[in-house]
Amino acid sequence: MTELVIRPLAAGEEGLFASLPDPGLVGFGAYPETSLQAMTERGELRPEWSWIALRDEKVVARAAWWAYPESAEPFALAWFDFTDFDAAVAVLRAAPHPTEYSIKLPPGWREDPAVAEAATSRIAAAEAAGFQWLVERYLYRWTPDRGLPARPGRLEFRQEPDDEVFFDVLRRVAVGSLDAHTRRAAEKAGLDAAAREDLDIMLGMPGPREWWRLAYTPDGELVGLSLPSRNHVNPVIGFIGVVPEHRGHGYAYDLLVEATHLLVAEGADRIIAATDVPNAAMAATFAKAGYPVDAHRVDLI
């Protein structure tokens, strides 16, 4: 068998990277707004973060890491497919980008044999390269035809200019969180690190910081935070969370509705959001607010 050549992409080799056949069943390539061309044109994929495995000068595996256009380092492995399993494993082992791998999947992806095989083969290759399953997530897409949910009117929402106040609330929200990423960060490095990571992610989004809100009861008790924002493509529900002492009253719904209203007032004709599949309470909250599941996503670390 011809020796395998593994290397990063050189500038101008985007056509070579795109030469691997892709049926578009899973991954970001299955969605027009996150197609290879669209992500490259937005500066989210870069040659130095894109790796290929070549055999007989043909691409048999490829992997591309994603980040915001202004980012100095890649944020996640977003593009990964192959015709040679061993080459795929080798590519991931060779590339010096220790990030998560996120694979986007259609709803009911386990029920279609072709889609299930495309997904499980990628997951298996990533695991063989050292990745571990973290969580499966629901991805939501709200549009105006779903109806704008009425504000419950139970809470008061206030702006807060001090990032450190939001940091403190994020730290409180992290206690007992059902979010797998937050739990992992807290277990690995503590609550401060988990809160700082969430704050840095939100501050890195291009959405206006002025959209963020803290939520209070009418008598002034802090309930939580509602952080609508934008990424480079869509308006998003960046983060919502309730502090432990006010959980169990359905306040997550109030926070989600407030964020939805704010984004719509700012002209949003669609809103993207996500929650972990095991977080049944939050999934029910999205359903109640009229957010349908648009896709799933598996995150590996």
C-alpha cells in the first residue's frame, strides 16, 4: 500500500481539501449555512487549521478546526470525514489542535441506517484517536411562525455594565448545573474556571454586550441571568441560568422568553439555541416556548 502523507493544508489548496466526496448526511456539510465554502469565506476555517491525509495524491481523510474569524486559536474540530478509517485516526493524532469535536446530526439520526453509519463511523474514528464522548445536545431554531411567547411578568430584568457581576452569577449558576460542559469545567478546574470559561465564550461573541440581562424577583432577589447574543451567522440564546436557591419555579422559561423578545425587538427572524439531551427540564422549557428541535450535536472531548 502506498505510504500515507499527513500534513496541514497549504494556502490556496482549498480545492484539494474539498475534493473528498461528501454525501452531506451528517456534520456541518449537511447544512448550507455551515457548508465548507460558507465557513471558509467567513474566515472560520483556515489552511493552517485544516489537515489532510493523502494516498496516491488523493485525499482519503480530512479534518478542519473552526473558530471565529478574529480568533487566534481554533475553538473546535468542526469538519471531519474520510474514506479510510485508519487515515482518519492518524490525521487526528497528528494535528496539534487539542479541542472538542462537535458533529452536527439531523433529528432521528439513529433511525436512518446511512446517517447512523456516517455518524457512528466518525465518532468511532475520533474515539480511536483519543476523544471521549461528552454529551449529545438538542439544537433549536425558533422562527416567527412559531409565535412569540408571552412574557410571564414574574421577574424584573436589568442591565449590568460590570462583567465581574456576571462572572459571580455564572459561578453561582454553575453549582449543581446539569450542563455537561459546565460540570466538566468545574470538576476539572473549579467553579471559578467554569464561570470564567462561560463568560469568555459570551464576551467572544459579536452580539452586543448591552443585550445581557440579570433577572430579579419583585422584591429584589437575584434569580439568574439571560444572555442573548449573536454568532457570525445567527441570533442565539447564548446562556440562561437560574441560581440554585430559585430553582424549581420554572424561571428558566421566563429567562428564555425575555431573551427571545429582546432578539426579536432587535430584528431577529430566527433564533438558534441548544441544551443537553439529558437536561429534560431545559428541553421542556424550550418546547414550551415554541422552540422546535432543528438538529442534534454530539460533543467529544
